Amino acid sequence: MSKYNVLLLGSGGRECAIAWKLSQSPLLGKLYIAPGNAGTSEYGTNLALSPMDFDAVAQAALDKGINMLVVGNEDPLVAGIADYFAGREDLASVLVVGPSRDGAMLEGSKDFAKGFMNRHGIPTARHLSVTSANIDEGYRFLESNKAPYVLKADGLAAGKGVLIINDLDDAKRSLGEMLDGQFGKSSATVVIEQFLDGIECSVFVLTDNHRNYVLLPVAKDYKRVGEGDTGPNTGGMGSISPVCFADEAFMDKVRARIIEPTVNGLADEHLRYNGFIFFGLINVGGDPYVIEYNVRMGDPETQSVMARIKGDLMPALVATATGNLNGVTLEQDDRTAATIIMTSGGYPGSYAKGKEITGIDNVEGSIVFHAGTKRGDQGQLLTSGGRVLAVTTLAPTMADALQTGYSQVAKIKFENSYCRKDIGFDLK
């Protein structure tokens, strides 16, 4: 294979982990990250442009001689960046890892995703899509369910569009508020779901638009800010890979009931899809159900997943983009990866930015992936987001990975830093 100049879109911990992995490949020519963060600059060159400015992304691709575009975050995919590149003669030869706008509807619309699952017999919770026109039907559907009640904004809502409510009257009131614009246009349609009781995990594949797929390491993330899974949801406070209950028997069910019907369904419906699929699953009594699809890798699962992929990821990305995944395999490290997220105090509510970060140079035996970081005028490392750093550790056991990880987190200092101390608590 020839070398590839890669443009990676995104600025979070996910993109830092992907950049770290790609930087190890002998197939990599030059790596650019747009816009990136202080950490991604260690693996490539940051470009100060928005992934949603397609014209600027295109100009950068032309100026830098880009052969491959890897789209880290969902917004440009849902907005159709893969179609934009395919439709421009001067960019049509650039390999794109990411689905078409139509394929990205699996994440861009929960109503669409539920319909897709229904059409292809993919197990998911009972559900009803509600607009202001059928709100009375929505009330009746809520009454037919037991608490807690799950309400999801149809469109992208930056991870904030899901409400889990214990009281029926509160759920009805919240349904009205969502339809009235609580999440803007994203909640013009609301999907009401039956609550499924079980333990969740994240399954990832690469698929090549030709019914072929490669399974990546399975992970589990921790969304709530408080220990014991309490408090408000966040973008993710940590992750573990592998997941003890995702054994061979469980994964056989996942492949047969979920992954293969999804990949085949995309082909049957002519939804062009060359990229990652994230299956948010829940294990209910040993049977997997789909909670949601994402059309990119998850964060902070990516940090643990990338750490467990042995060897070179680039050949699999090339095969994904060119429709040649048949026969491609990814070897997985048998060790456990544990990722601990360090956040700014106050996150996911209001928090301060611009706090100096020290101690990263003292970390040993762990990888520090940056998320909300930037460089100050004198080159100092500063916080610039709610989730600041992800400390990822590989070790023979989960207990070893967590022990080492927390010992390294303790070396990193910034004002009002916070992390959950119980990542992996439910997998012991």
C-alpha cells in the first residue's frame, strides 16, 4: 500500500485517540486534525477550521494533498460531508471513512433508526414517535408503560436529548415541553420508549458498503457524573474494555440478531455506508437489544478501544473506504483497557476554562489523551472544555488497569479537577 495523507475531523478525546493510533502506522504520510486540541498536535498538525465548514475542509484537503478523510464526530456526517466530497470532481478520489447523509440518519433521526430496526427485525424497546399532531396518542402510550419513562429527542442534541422520568405526570409535561422546542428542532419529534432494565455495552464495527464488517473491541462507558451512576448525564466519565458479560455466546447473538441485519439492511435500502457503526446495546437477561445507533466511534470508549487494537488500523480504514473489508481482521489485545476522564469542576453544568494543567509529564504506564485542552500564549497547557483529559491504561486485569490509572490521575493537577472513582464498579 502507498502512504496516505489523512485529515481527521474533530477536537475531542476520541479524535486524540484515533490520531494516536494512526500516527503509529507505516502507511501514514502526513496527519492533519481539524480543529484538534493540544494533545492531537503531538501526533499531527492541527488545522484551525470547523468540520462543519465543508468548503474550508475541502480547501484544506486540496492544499494538503489529502488522500483520506476520517470523520470523527457526527455533525458533519449527518450534514452530508461524505456526499459533498463524492460530489466534487476534484475531491472524488479522496477516501472517506464515514457514511453518506442517508446512512447517517441512523444517528441523525431516532425515528428513522427505530423504523429501520422495525423493518429489519432488529430487537429494540417498544416505542412510539410523537409530534404535536399526535400528542394525545403519546399520552396514551406513556400510560400503557410502567415507570421509568424514556423520552428521546428525534434529532441530534449534543447528548442531552434523552430524559428518563419516574413520574407519569412529569413525563407527560416533559413530552409537551420537548415538542414545544426544549431541544430546538431536534425535539419536533419525540420518541417515547419502553424502559429496558439491564446493563449496557458499546459494540463497534467497521463496514464497507458491501455487507462486510470487522468487529472492534467491545467497551462499556459510564455516562452519569456521580459515583454509582448518579447525577446528570455527561458525555462520558470513563470506559472499560473488554466487557465481562459480552462473552462468546452473547456476541454470537449480537452478530446474528443485530450486526448482520443492520449491515444487510443498509445494503438492501441502498444507504451508502463506509465507516464506523456504534451499537449502543443493553443486555436484558442475556439477550441484546439496541438502545441507539451512532454513526461514528463513541467517546470515551474510543480511548479504550484504540488501546486494545493490536497492529495497524490504517489497512482496515482503507478497506472500509474502498469496499474491500472481506478477509480483513483486527487483532485485539487480551489485556484490559480502563479510561478515566478528568473533568472541570461543575461539569456538566457551568465550569471555568483557562486553568493551567500540570503533571502530565510525570505520568508513567498510562496514555493521556487530550479532550478540552489548548495552549496558552506562553505555551502552557490550559483547560478549554468540560471533559479535559482521558487517562487510559492497559493491564492484565481490570483491577490492575484501574489501580494504575488512578495513581497516574493523581499526578495531574488543575484547579477544581474531578473524576469518578468507581469506573468499572458494575463489572466486578
